[in-house]
Amino acid sequence: MAPEMVPWLAALVFLVGLLALVLEVFIAPGFGVFGMIGIILFGWGILLLSVDVAVTLKSIVIAVAISVVVFIVGIKILTRLNFWQRFTLGTRQEKNTGYTAPRDELRQYTGREGVTITPLRPAGSADVNGERLDVVTEGGYVPSGAKIIVVKVEGGRIIVRPL
């Protein structure tokens, strides 16, 4: 290859590597094929532009080593400063402090009968024991005013079946 073509090849390889990294980040996230190809082409483009490959490789190794050290030291410092507590929930949601999960309250309706207030397509409202509840059928349409029975409760969902 002619020496005057090397800068153009380096620029092309560098840009294709950059494009592969962008594809990896925005189109196909993860550390997959595009990421590996991008890193290889990116590095190859840098090496093609270098005058002395040994000096360039040494500089890259030093830069990666410094980056790893800074990352590890940064994590150690941030964990000691309790930096992450601003981003996480510090309190527990326990029953004695007033928190109750909806599924515990709703389990009492299992096996009880009621009447639909709105048509269930498959979700809607029903009156069970004098309380208006949001319910879901096992599948299918149930007209308004139909008698239903609560089959089961899954988390916050009350599943009903027509009688």
C-alpha cells in the first residue's frame, strides 16, 4: 500500500470502529459483536496513525492502567463517603411503620361473591362485600350486573370468574 494512503485508511478504520461502538451503545446494547469490532477497529486506527507503534502501545497500556486505578480508588472513596445513599431507599417499608402490601389486604376477598359494576373486558370494577374493587377476569367478557366469584389474588390483581 502506498504510504500516502495510510492516513486515509487509518481515518476510515477509526470512523468505522467509532460507528460500531455507537451501534453497540444505541442499537444493540451489551458487550457483543459490534462492541468488540468497534474496540478492535478503534485501536487499529490509532495504531495506523502512530509513527512508532511501540510508543503508542506503551501509551495505551499506561492510559488503561491509570484508568483502572482511578476507577478503583474512586469507588473506594465514594463508598466511604456514603455517596450512594442519596440514590437508594434508606428506610424499610415494614408493617409496624404503617406500610401494608396490597396483596395482604386483598386476600380476604378470595372465594367471596360479588356483582360487576362495569363490564369486564377483561378488566373492570366489581362490588364485593360492599366494596368497589378493580378486578380482572380469567379471560373473556363479563357484562355489567353479572354475579362473579373471586378466584384468586396475585399481588395487587383480583382475578374473578362469572357464576
